[in-house]
Amino acid sequence: MSSFLDNTMVGEEKTSLRKRLSKSRENSEEKEDQRSPSKESLETPSNGRINLKQLMAKKIQLTAEAEELKPFFMKEVGSHFDDFVTSLIEKSASLDNGGCSITSFSVLEGESNHRAKDLRAPPEHGKIFVVRRSLLDELFEVDHIRTIYHMFIALLILFILSTLVVDYIDEGRLVLEFHLMSYAFGKLPVAMWTWWTMFLSTLAVPYFLFQRWARGYSRSSHPLVHSLFHCFLFMIFQIAVLGLGPTYVVLAYTLPPASRCIVILEQIRFIMKAHSFVRENVPRVLNSAKEKSKTIPIPTVNQYLYFLFAPTLIYRDNYPRTPTVRWGYVAMQFLQVFGCFFYVYYIFERLCAPLFRNIKQEPFSARVLVLCVFNSILPGVLMLLLIFFAFLHCWLNAFAEMLRFGDRMFYKDWWNSTSYSNYYRTWNVVVHDWLYYYAYKDFLWFFTKRFKSAAMLAVFAVSAVVHEYALAVILNFFYPVLFVLFMFFGMAFNFIVNDSRKRPIWNVMVWTSLFAGNGVILCFYSQEWYARQHCPLKNVSPRSGWSGKVMFLSPECKAWCRHY
């Protein structure tokens, strides 16, 4: 029966696709007839000789017509093919899920409020993983796109040459020391053993608690108490062990920024992974107990271990896999990650450090602030693109290739976004999927679908708090610039510049606001960092923007800190 439905469905899609393509072909032929000149002007003379001018004119005309038809044909075929594949995936998912996605929330429509919560359907089955390549891997096969990649490499070479030449002029020798890099990654062994502690505890504790709860749930005389007890233990682990433990280590050992970044980002990743593992498997055990099944659906340790390293935050027992591992591809991805590290280093060395190092030497004014923001736009945007390329493309693709993880859609074409809502969905698909299924969808499932705006606000709040927490711990000071930009301006743009904006001018507006936002973030956080380095205040935080009984290194620094 299922094969019959599949064949019928595919046949219908092929028929509709064929009709649409034939229709587009007829339209193109009509346009071609309208554009084609009379045949008489291009016929060969009666003497049998070919008119060279007419031949060249015909060749030019055919070339122009081909160029006009090419984008039309590619657009038509691409849109129809995307619709065809998307329809197949959606129908296949509905069949695999027993039609659950079709009837989700529909049972609530005619029920009373006191029974709605009992009859409420669970959230949708979730993300469907399929074998697909990352978008940049496909785009880099086009010579025009790969040239942009070559331009960034050329810019890196110029940064390196500029640094070497300036150091040679100033020092009289080539200076090949990376003081900023060595400082940022200082105390790396402490970060590494902290990571091992987080990894081993995440591997052992959530799996043990879930296994113990699952095996005892159906046999317990008080399943609710049994569940609440294990839920409480899991929350204690998430908050105390994964939450407070790593934060205490980075503060107590005063780790430098890059080492802190490793610990904090991995801390957040492990918390999200553990939540996903429990969230995906608890409903399976509850359904098994409800059906009084003799087998308890407990994943194996190998499945959970694979998930901890897989480049996704959504747990599945099995993922689509590629047949082989391309070790040359893996080496290239890691090489590009290290190249991005050095790229960021030279950006700080040539663009950021000269801008902020001597800022204490001039009094603060509105002119200084405005110039600082605009001078920070270029390095801010470059670092945004490098972080995206290094982590969301190279790093995740390297681990995906080593694990033969098939679904490489870690991001979408966020650079084409004409709205902020589309930008948030496509910039980081890995984190967006987690927020969508475990924050937004669960919020709607618990409070029904009437509170979509509240659910969106809750997701923005969670994301803004986590981003600000990470920056505060990494930089060792709390300065909520990112929180304000994300929570207020970002959320406002999400509603104002929404998906109804399709014109190219809105893509320009999105990029303009991204440029300005990154300039503001880099400027304000760098000023605060250098203010703390060169203007040591006592009992005041943040260093810039407060007055009090303080000691300053210089009168200029005093004036700058007082007015900032």
C-alpha cells in the first residue's frame, strides 16, 4: 500500500512538473517568436553565396537570445525542481510519521479548555536529516564565487606583508612573534582538562540518569514522583556541574579570552546536547509505557557518544551517513580554520590595536565616538565573515566528514536575506533548529498556539541572555551592548523588516544594519577593554561611563573615562 502511494505521489509530481515545464517552454517560444526578425532578411542570396554580414548578425542575435533565455530557463527549472523535491520530502515525512504532522494541533479546535491539555498533540516530529552538501561547497565550484574566496586570501597576504614591512622599518628586523595570539590562548592546558571534565560528565551523567529513569518508570508505583526526582537530578547536573563549574574555573584561573571562549562555548554546547538527548527520548519511553511494550527504547552508548561529536544539536538514534571519509577534505578544512585564526590576528594587529591602543591620549567627545564606530565597521565585518566561515563552514564540515555525517546544511544563504527573520533562520541553522524545536515549539505546545508573539519573545530573550553571558565571561566584564542590540533593535527589526520585504533594497538595508551593528559592538567592547587595561578604577564597573573615587594613570585617561 505504501509503495502504491509513493508511486502515485511521484507520478503526480512528475506530471505536474512536466506540465509546468511545458507551459514555461511555450511562454519562452512565444517570446522568441516576438523577438525573431523576418526570415527573409536572413535568407541566403539566390546565387548561393553566404552574406557574411547577415551571418554575423544572425550569430549575434542567436547569442543574445540564448543569454536572455538562460536565466529564465534556470530560474524556471530551479523553482520547479525545488518545489518538486520539497513536496516529496514533506509527503514522505507525513507518511513516515503516520500522518502526525498533518493533524498536529488540529484536535484542539473543538475541545473544551479542561480537556485540551490532555488531548493536545505533541510538537511536530522534528528536523528531517538528509544527505546534502554545504552551500559554500557547491558555490565554490563556480569560478565567479571562488574568485571572491581568492580575494580574501590576497587580502590576508597583504595584511601579512604590511605587518612584516612595518615591523622591519620600526625594529630593523623581521618580527615573527605572535604576542597577541600567545596571550589569547594562554593557559590552554587548563582549558583542555576543563573540557575533558565537561565531556566525561556529559557522557556519563545524563545517560545514566535517563537509563535509570526509563528502566524504573513502568515498574514504579509512583511514576510521577519517580520522574520528578530524576528531572530534579538532571537539572542539578545542568545548573551546578555544567553551568557553574566551568564558569568558576575560567574565573578562578583567570584564563585569557581565547581559552575562556573554548570553555564557555563548549559548556553551552554540552548543555544543549544533554537537553536534546533527554527531550527526544523521554516521549519515546512514555509512549512505550502507554502501549505496555516489553522493550524499552533506550539508545546505546555508542549512539549517544556519536551525537556528542556530531555537528548537530538535535538528537537522533541514526543519521544519514556518507560512504567514505575524504581525509584530504578534512585536512583542508582544518587548514582553513587555522588560516582564519591568523587572519583575525592580523586584523586585530593592523586595524584594531592602532585604533584603540592610544585612545586614552585624546579626550572623549562625540566626534571620537562616531569616528571609532565607523573605523570599527571594516574589521567588525571581516571578523563576522571569518567567524562564519571558520566555524559554521570549515569546523563543522571537518567533523561531519570525519564522522561521515551526511546532512551538511549548517547554514543557508543568509547573505541574500531581505528580512531579519530570514537572516535569523539562515545564519546558524544548527542553533536555530534547537531554539525552534525545544524553545519555540515546546512553548507553543505547552501554552497552545495562541501565544506565538510571546514564544518568539521568549526565544529572543534566551538567545540574548546566552550571547551576553558568553561575552561577559570571555571578556571578564559585564557590558550589555550586545544584549541591548539583540533584544531591542534585533527584535524590532524582526517585526519591521519581516518576510514580506522581498525587494533588493531590503537586502541592502539588512547588510547596512549588520555593518553598523558590528561596528558598534567592536567599538564599545574594545573601548571598555582598553579602558580597563589603561584606566584602572576601583570599585566601579564598567570602567567607562561611571564616576567616583578612582585613580587614573593620566589626565587624558581620566577625562575619557569620565565622559564615556
